[in-house]
Amino acid sequence: MLADNDKLNSSEISVGICERGPLEPSPAGIAIRRVALIYSPASGQHSRFRKVVIDDALFVLRLADVTTKALEMYALGSAGTQALKAVGRGCDTILACGGDGTVHEILQCLVGTP
């Protein structure tokens, strides 16, 4: 958990991935290639750090040659719609960054999708 005076640094976060190299397929043959990171701008105690956290996550994914897109929720109930649209545009991975409501909404919309 971040304290109010903690700052995240992209170079510190990305060290592990840089040492391992690009994201390789799992033993099951699954590889992450296109990611939509859907986030709630208001959830959590540290919402003022949200932009830094999102930017750092995107930085690490891009270092691993993963195509990424950050999608900010624009209204209550928009996360599920955004997730479905992202899948329709070819995203193979959806990352939910928010509270229980954001995660629940995205999961409910994606259940049963290929």
C-alpha cells in the first residue's frame, strides 16, 4: 500500500520484466499481445497517484512489446461496455483497475466471451 509521500518510479517497477525479456507464451500457449487497461479515476484512497500507477503499468507492458490502451471509465456502468468494445477491437487481455464495483462490472460483462 502506498503512503501519501510514496512515489512510484517506472524504472524500479520495470526491472523484473526487463531482466526476463518479452512476455513469452505460457505452457498452454497463451500470450498477452493486446491489453486494455480499464480504470476508475476515483476509486481507492490514493486516487491522486492513479495517473502515475497507470502510466507505470503501461510502460512495463510496452517494454514487453504488448500493445496497450488505457481506458478511463467515463460514467458509472461504462467499464463493462468498454471491456466488450475492447475485446471486439481485438484485445486479448482486459486489466481492471478500480474497486470491487469496477472489477465486478467488467467480469459480469465478459463472462462467456471467447
